[in-house]
Amino acid sequence: MALQCGIVGLPNVGKSTLFNCLSNAKAQSANFPFCTIEPNLGVITVPDSRLNKLADLVKPQSLIPTTVEIVDIAGLVKGASKGEGLGNKFLGNIRTTDAILHVLRCYDNDNIVHVDGSVDPIRDKEVIDLELQLKDLESVEAKREKIRKAAKTGDKEAIKSLEFYDRLRDLLINGESARMLELEESEEFLMKELQLLTAKPVLYVCNVDEASVISGNSYVDSVKEMAEKEGAMTLIIGAAIEADIADFDDVEEREMFLSDLGLEEPGVAKLIRTAYDLLDLQTYFTAGEKEVRAWTIRKGSTAPQAAGVIHTDFQKGFIRAEVMAYEDFVNLGSEVAVKEAGKLTIEGKDYKVKDGDIMHFRFNV
């Protein structure tokens, strides 16, 4: 399931530093592999201690974690919606992503010049929002014009769709993002069809200095207040600190460095997990002698849909799923013990997979 998060932000806010830290994540944990597909695209392992625990119990030949793709998108400038700078490339790259990691500079440093001459994360956020909203407005206007002609003929479905496009256009004109529009069930398909830039879920990443990495600062407070109004998530991270952490080859030295900073783990680990949540994903496991593996599915997926992630034949010929809860497996120590305790359940096509389920599928094609 190749789902992508795009890292966006104005030039010199720390997004590329953050991306480079993610690329060096393999130095921070044995279970943090990273590979570069293109210069600005990497596949990053999602940290999950449950996978390691299962491996300790099952002792498989191989261990395969789940991953998320992270894209470092070219820096945006004012006028990008009209093609200024790398605008068209930027907007084209962001359109293919499933969620946005919006990096905001939340620290003062006279040695690092801000593109607009001063530090103001809310202003920076609004600059990028405006460019995305203007591009979305173009898309909505084009679609609206086509529907408007059909609505003139009295087509009831077209008239209803036009009402949706009118509401969406007004929202964008008023400087709000498409994700803020309250949708009726019948409008969800129309919104998805548009593939709007501002409809994507967003995580605001507050890039701070060392002094603010634990509790934040006034800049972070303003971002949190803004994000709360939007219903968006925020995360505090120090990109410069993460770069230092990535330089440690010795695990014990790295742990000491983190402890001195008051951190339990590298910030990139939290970032990757939060990005996974932002994409509305969850994990289930398969566990056997050959491999213990984590699989990515959308939250709310049924057992056949989960089986289809392994192979389409599993979904087509789905018969049933044998399911164990992660906690039961770990507490009891083995599949045999789970069965003997009556904790293994047989589930059918309507079963909604829970995060952490350990599953074995029966199918016939």
C-alpha cells in the first residue's frame, strides 16, 4: 500500500533537514530502514515495538515491518499557483500525496535568514495555504462551469452538485481550505473526485530549537491554537537536534544524548508514527516460522480487504480468518496457548480488523 506523506514548507524552515534525518533513520534503529527511490522520495519503516516482541516469541527466519513513503517537496514561494519558482512542480508533486506534513519554523536564529525577513509560523502557514487554495479554486471553477451548463437543463443531480461546488468555491474564496467543508454523504464522492490540494489531511510540524523541544514556545502555542480550530494535529520536533542524533553510530551514546535532552526517543520516530495515523492507517500481523510481518490497512477494513493486501486471490477466495489479539498472543506466549485458552476466534467476511490483530486467512480460488 504505497501511501505518501509530502513534507512541505517555505524555503529554509527545516523541511529538507528533517527529510535527511529520516533518510538517516537507519542509524538510529535497526528497524528503521530507508531507501531513496528518487532524490526526494524515501520509503521509511514505521517503528512498532509489537513486531519485535512477536519476533522474540516466534523466532522467524525474517522480520518485515510496514512502511510509509515520505516525499520532500520543493520549497514553495509566493505566486506558486501561477507557476512562480518551482510552483507547478511543487503543486504537481503535492497532488499525488495522501497527506501533508507542513513544517513551520518556530525558533529565532539571526544566522538563518527567513525568506520573509522575520519568524512568524502563522504567516508562513497562510502563504502556503493561499497558494494551494488558489490552485484548488481553479479546479473547482472549471468543474463548476461544466456542471452549471447541465444544471441549466433542469437536471436534478447536476443542480445538487452545483450547490456543492458553489459552497466549496465560496469557502476557498474566503481563504479556507477544502478540508474544512462539512460534507453530506452524497458529496464525499464529488470531493474525492476533485483531488483538491487543501482537502488532504495535514500535520503541522513545529521545528524548534533545543530549548523548546520538550515544552515548545510561544510560536508553538500559536500553531497549536490555529491547528485546534482546524481540527488538525501538531508535533514538536527539533530538526537540528535530529541531525545530531542521526550522527550517532553507537546506540548507548545516542541513548545518553537523548536522555540528556529529556527525550525518550528520536523525534523522527514520533513523526513517522503520527504520519501513519494521519493517513488513517492501522496494522495487522501475520506470524509464522518463515516470517513475522506487519501489514498496512485502512482503519475500518474488513477481513477480506485485509487479506487482499497480501494477495488479491486471498480476497477473492476468502473463506474465513483465524484471529488472535496481540495482547493475548504476547501474554500467553504462543498460538497453541492462545487456542487452548479459547482466545482464537473464527471471523467471517463482515469482521472489522482491529489494530494489532494477528491473522491467518483461509481461502479457495
